[in-house]
Amino acid sequence: PNGFNNGQFTGTVTLDQNTINQIQANPGNFFFVITTTQFPNGAVAGSLVPSRPQLIAGRVTSAGLQNGSDIGTGSFLLSLGPPNGNGNVPLNFDIMTFGLGNGFNSLQIAAPGLTTPIMILGTNATANNGRLVGTTLISTAQANQLLANPCSFTLTLSTPTFPNGAVAGTLAAANEVFIPVVGSAQGANGTNFMTDVSVFNNSAIGISDQSATANALLQFFPTGTSNTAASVNAQSVTALSVPPRGTTTFRDVTTSLFNGGISGIGALRIVSAGNLLANARIYDNQIANGRGTAGQSEPGMFRSQALQQGVLVGVGSVSAGSNLANGQSFRTNVGFFNPNDTSTTVALELRDNAGKVTASRLITLAPFMHTQMPLSGPNGLFTSVTGDFATSSIYFLSGTPIFGYASIIDSISGDASFVTPSFQ
């Protein structure tokens, strides 16, 4: 059917799981073809390519191993990139372990029942505080095997104490939840911002055994930092376990996560083979001054909710004594996070209440880079804009989908509102 509107076609097609598995396993074997009356056998065509690294995750324990470690545990994330053109595919791994020390004989993936691994991620590896990070090249055939049925394979870690396997875990397709900004910061007028993060395990209702426990890897990307190699280069990583239908809350993430090893602000990614939901509360903590907290709610976002274009509506900067906002005074911070392993350029426009462009700017976001800045002023997003202005909006257009947000903060009370992009 002719569903094109001004050269654009949008629609949804339902596929069976077998077809989905085949496409995910090797998207380059499939083509999108457009036929026309003039060219009924195909006017134009293009092969499919992954839009992002394909993710696999899981948890490692001694369960099922003979003479494995009684105390060792961990979580892992594997990301498969696009083929390099030489018949190989990069496999990035990020493994966080506990109770196993820092020396590892081998990291290997094998099919159950087979003594020979199909791939070895590393030998004689040294972890950094229990964390193993790296990249290895595997064949396209091996990548297709992993993607077609990851649950058929097991990751096993061996150590000098447990040479036949200390811990192991089954691979599974992974899901992501992003919280575009978390952390703590001292703001203007004595504000003291902190972040609480809550994670819910949306497992099937009625299943309460260990198999429904969700294990996740949490990655923190500090603001202003480029992660050029891949997502595995996040500054800080920790593992999380959430019981079936359970909720875990981290109060003030800078002290409750990552062993207190982070400071400032950045973006948070939660990766799990389970079905997790999350949100955050960012608040001005004035408990020490007897005034409690005033905060804003931030939703956890799935990758599909990242946008190439959007509008942050209702931003502005109004000083005390101005009549622009019925006596209110507020300021706005604007932030963006690039959840992709490639750089992107973002075009931005600030428009006033009449729709006039009052300022514009281009910024570049490196891979997995977070940035936040004031809306205006010398250190702001739009440095040419000074003075008071209200009832404005920011339009952005990015080369790849990104997360954007604005935080509008009352200059007197410190209360804030979180703004996510709108787009239709």
C-alpha cells in the first residue's frame, strides 16, 4: 500500500520470534526494499545494520559448578559491535566480581556440556578492584551464535584457587534503563542537590523463586567525560540484585553506590537481563537547616525514548523583582546525554514566546558523554543571552537519538521542576 506522506513512510509490522532472532543474529542478511509502479521489482533497497551495540548480560555464581567459590559472585555485560569488515566482530566485556580477588586464569564462553570453549575473552587477567574490562575480536559466525540464542552459552571465570571454574553464569539478552542525570552538587543560593534512585524488578506476577531475581550492572558516566572506546569505559560500575517484584532504593547515590567513589553529576545506565524499571528524585537537601527537602522527579528512560529532535518547553531565567513571571524568580539548567558509542552533533535553538529565534548553537557530544550547563550567561548553553527572559523553549536536532532535559529551579525556595523533551 502507498503509505508515503511527503516522502516519509511510518508504520508497524508484527514479526514472529523466529524472524526476529534471524534479523538480530545477522541483520546484514536482510534488506529493506521499496517498490513502485514503475519499478515493481524494487526501486531502491538497503541492507539492515545494527543501530547500536547488541547487549548480553547476566550474573555469575558458583551454582552448578563442582568445587566452585562459595563466596564469589558478579554481574557482566557483553556488547557486540558491528563487523569490522574483516570477518570479525568486536566483543566488549565489563565484568564486576566480588569475593574472587583480582587474579583470573581465564574468562571463557562455552556451550553447556562442552569442555572446549567457543571463545576465550582473556587469560591471566588482572582485575581492578574486582572489575574486568576489555575487548576481543570474535568471528561473525560466533557472534551470530551468541545473538541467535545467548541462553545456550555460559560465561565461566577461573582463578588460581579455582582453576576449573570459580563462578559461571548463563548469557541472556539485555535490557537498558537510563537516568540521564544523577549525582550531587552545590548550587546557587545555598542549594544542596542530591539524588535518590529507585529500581523495581518488574518480573512476572506469581513467580517468586530465585530465577525471577533481577541482576543488573550499573554504570556511571561523569559529566564532561568522553568514553571513546565503548560503553564499557564508564568511570564507575557496581552490581545490583533486586528480588521478584521488589524495589531497591539508593539514598544519595554518591555515597550509597560505587562504594562512595563518585562525585559531582553524570548519567546512569542500568543493564540487566531482567525487566527493570527505575526513576530518580533529585532534591535540595536542607535537612541540616531544619527545612527538609524540595525535589523533582526524573523518570528512567528506555533507549527507544531517546530522541533525535525535541523541544524543552517553558524554560527561562528570571531574577528577583522582575514582573515577567508574576513575581517568581527562577533559573534553568539544561543537560544532554549521548547513549551511543559514536559522537553526535546537536543543533540548538532558543525561541521566545513569539517563536523568534533569540540564540542558536552547535555542540558535539562524544560517545556516552553527559553535559549540563546553565541556560544562559557566560558559562551557559547560550552565552549571548543575558538578562531576564521567560516563556521560552529550546529546540534540538541531533545526528543520533539522545536524552535531553531541563531543570527549572526556584531561586528563593530551591524547589525545582524536571522537564523532558516533547515531540510529535
